[in-house]
Amino acid sequence: MTIRARTTVAAALSALVSLSLASCGTSTGAGGGAKGATVGLAMPTKVSQRWIDDGNNMVDELKQFGFGATLKYADNKPETQVAQVEEMIDEGVDALVIAAVDGHSLTGVLKKAAGAHIPVIAYDRLILGTPHVDYYTSFDNEMVGALQANYLAEEIGLINGTEQGPFTVELFAGSADDNNTRYFWKGAMDVLRPHIQNKELVVRSGQTALDDVTTLRWDGDAAERRMDDILDEHYSTGRVDAVLSPYDGMSLGIIKALKAHGYGGDGKPLPLITGQDAEVPSVRSIIAGEQTQTVYKDTRQLALVTSYMVNAVIRDKKPVTNDGTTYDNGEKVVPAYLLDPVSVDRSNYREELVDSGYIDQSDLD
């Protein structure tokens, strides 16, 4: 994390600790007393290592408050997640923390949670179309997209006036049913759109609308197939200079397609390629000079902030938030606590990821 982010988190957690101490002994929630309460954790998938880490981190942090946890993964199936959440409600959990597979699919089951007086925290992905979500914890999602796009623009030479182009770029976005996708996209396109409009960047595929570039479930194979199609149809001559990819798993799929078309060999270097989540395979790829950049989101801090928030709501206290205007889910503006993401490339991966203990060096060797 940046120094500013660490300072902000430390200040917020100090306030949260004060709230927790002030409220000790309060008995609330579906299960009775706060100490020994159980929290339902609904995570989307085990396909991505980051969600495995998120689940484990949440369990560990909740233990520090004396809370038990029921952790379930939905295999990226909305109907499975709905059934899992309903089961946790029936079991009488004291709070729910949900990283939604599909932000629109939980309306009915969260009405049941509200009827049982179970508070709900949306974790990293905003839950949509329901008034029955109390808080949201995540990273500054527009900043994620802006970090990716600024990296491309700076490295290609458009910022600071070192180059004028035109350069070719292709655009990818995340899953259409994940609310974060539109925030990542907005942050990125606020940076890239002026360069596209003045022809410094050229999207040969013509695919510049969000609806044209989304990738269901953030699937790397789907991203690889789309990149294959783009290269076949629009790059029989010339080359692609940059690819906006919103997620590491997609980035690796895109690289596979590029390599199959001769990129990465003599005279045809790989384009600049962004990513997100600082997953080990992509960090290895960055070290190897293939993927160029990723956005690091310290999910340990996200679990820490969320666990303090859970502690507050179980004790009927108001948790600390730092954003009360941005995240409108269609039914309400959900109070949020947002952390700062960090851009990572070959120049700073060791400092940000290894020295901080987020990734073991042995995993990268």
C-alpha cells in the first residue's frame, strides 16, 4: 500500500478499535451475544487465488474478535451462492459478508436476511438492486482503472509529450454482472478516451463501448479467444502496441493469444499489457518481461477493515466509512470504506509485494 493508504487505514482502524472497546458487552444480532457470534462468508470462486486468500484472511481476522465463520464458495454460479446464503440465514448467522458472483441475483435472499435482522456487508463487489445491504468494503475501483490506463499512456510515451503516436490499443473489461467492471472501465476510459479521440491511440477492432468488451466471469479462456479473433481480423498487418486488461487471469489468456500470433519473438515484442490482483502467475510473467503491469490490492487490509466493520454492526454500532456518495446500487447509496490500490511492475514488485509479505519470494523463484 502507499504511505497515504497505510496512514488512512491506521487512522480508521484506531477509530474502529475505540468503537469496539466502547461497545464491549453489548448483546445483539440473530445469534445473541457478540462474543462467539458466527459470520457467514459467501465468496464467489476458488478459481482465482485471491478469493481463496480473501476467505482465509476473513476467517483469521474474525477469530481475533472471538467470532466463528461459515465460509462457502459458489463456483461462480449465482444460484449456488443464493442457496448458500439462504442456508447461512437459516443457520442463524449474526452477519453476512458477501462477495457476489452476480450483483443482481441476491435481492430475494437478502430480503430474507433483513427479516431475520442480519446485517449484510458487500465485500469488494457491490450488491445491486436491493435496499438490504448495509455497508460496502472495497478498493477505489475507478483508481484501479486509472492506474492501468495511466501506465499504458505513460509507458507508450503519450504522457509527458515524448511520443505522439498513433499507437494501436485493444480494450478489455471484466464481467458485465460485476458492478466493479463499470468503475474500472470509467477510470480507465477517462484517461484513454481523449487519446483515442485525437487519434494518438487507435482501436483497430473498433470495439470501444463497454458492452462490446466485457468478459463473462473474468474468464481467461474467453479473453484469449477474443484476442485471437481481434488479431485474426484486424492485425494481419501491423501490430498491437498496448492492451488494457482489467485482471491478471485475463491478461495471461491474452498473452497466450498474442504468442500464438508470433508476439514475443524476434522483431515482434509483446505489447504493453495491464492486469489486476497481483496474482503469483502474473507477477512471474511480469518478472519474465511478458505481462507489463498489475494493480496490487492488499486484500489483507480489506479483510482487516471488513472484520472491524463486522464487529461494529454485530454490536449495533456504526462502523467507520470514508465514502458515502459513490456507490449507488439502484435502491440506495451504500456507505463504503475504500482502500487505495497500487500500480506494480518490474521496478517495484519486490518492494510492494515481497518486502510487504504479500507474496513469498520462494513462490516467484
